[in-house]
Amino acid sequence: MSSPIIRVHWLNESRAFKVLWLLEYLKLDYEIIPYMRDEGRRAPESLKKIHPLGRSPVVEVEDRATGKKKVLAESGYIFQYVLQHFDPKGSLNNADPDKAEEIQYYLHYAEGSMMPPFFIEYLLSMVRNATPFPLSYLTGKVADKISERYSRGETKNQLDFLEGQLSKNQGYLVGGKLSAADILICLPLQMAFSRKTADAKDYPHIDKWLNTVTSDAAYKVAKEKAQANGGKF
Ligand SMILES: N[C@@H](CCC(=O)N[C@@H](CS)C(=O)NCC(=O)O)C(=O)O
């Protein structure tokens, strides 16, 4: 049976990067359909023609013979689908069933527990810069309060958890080797350090792991393709 057509609906500067890296690692052929964020950093309306929520990543998988299409959304589900259908040798999975279940856990964890506090911190940074002085003084104070009461502590909670996991799994999240779990959680951690939500010096295992995983050849190719389609790093 011939391989399906895979189309990645890619929004510049987005989580869709993880999907490029995943597909590159598995040496799959795919097309990138690029979309650019608008001035409010939202996705263009045209993305809603592919999936009603209009978020990226969205992946279309089309059967070459019948033209039947599946539209996949939610990065964790996309990863799960790709592992199940396009990684027959389990190169980003684990032969040990317990470890494979741990990888599944991280596919849910990434968007369920990890992303929300990082996203709130990001929104609060936008709030701080959204208004001119003297209003910015007030909005800044409100943003600081929300951060202090919830998101700063909660991002620390997530980072402490991941630092602990990486310290006891031979440098990777699961089973001492690169898996889909590492690819899925890498980008928010890079952003946490680059946006100074956290200091890399406080998280030596995460810092070392980031250096290791971002040296992967497939990561570099995905990055070049992302940059060629409006991504910034
Ligand atoms: N939970 C979704 C989140 C998707 C999402 O929010 N993507 C962002 C890009 S990182 C987006 O499309 N933002 C554009 C918008 O909200 O208009 C996933 O895991 O894929």
C-alpha cells in the first residue's frame, strides 16, 4: 500500500514545530501549508477551513488511492496517531510496555498540565506591555498579582517536576533515549529559558537535556524548514 499524503498546516512561531521535528525524525514525506499570525498574533481565519477551531498544528492525512482524508488536531493526539501509524519500528516509542505508557502520559501532560501556566505567564507579559504609562503601572500590578498567586509558582512546579524526571532517566524523559515525549515538551522549555520565565542555571538537567535533544539532526532540518516558512528561533 502506498504511503498517504501528509499535510502539516503550519502557523509560523507555533507548536506546529514539534510536528515538523517528529515527521523529520521518522523520515516521512510531508507538505507544509504555511499560515502567518496576524498583528494580534492570532491565526488567520483560513485555518478554520481545515479545522473549525483554527489552531495549529493541524495535520491532514490523505489516502492516495481513495482521496479519503483524516484531519488531526491537538498536538498530543497528532503524536499518538503518528506513533501508531507511521512508526512501525517504535523508534520514538519504547518496546517496554510500561515505558510506552509513560510516553502516552507525557503526550497528555504536555497540553494538560504543562502548557497552561506557561501560557498564562506569556499572556501576563503581553498585559504588562499592552498599555502606555501610567495605565501600564496599574495593569502591571494586576499582572504581577496573578503571576504571584498562580502562574509563577505553577511554572516552577512543572519545571521542578521535569528536572526530577530528567535526573533519574539517564538524561531523557523516558527510558534513557529520545522519544516522542521529549519532542513534545521541548519547545515550551526552550521558551521558558529564552523568555526568562526560568533561569537555566536553576535547572541543570533540563539545560543539559535541551542541549542534547536540540543537537538531533532531524531537529536541525525541521528548524530550517520552519525558518523557511516564517518561523523565528
Ligand atoms: N491544544 C492545542 C493548542 C493549539 C494552539 O493553541 N496553537 C496555537 C499556536 S502555538 C494557535 O494556533 N494559536 C493561534 C490562535 O489562537 O489564533 C494543541 O496541542 O495543538
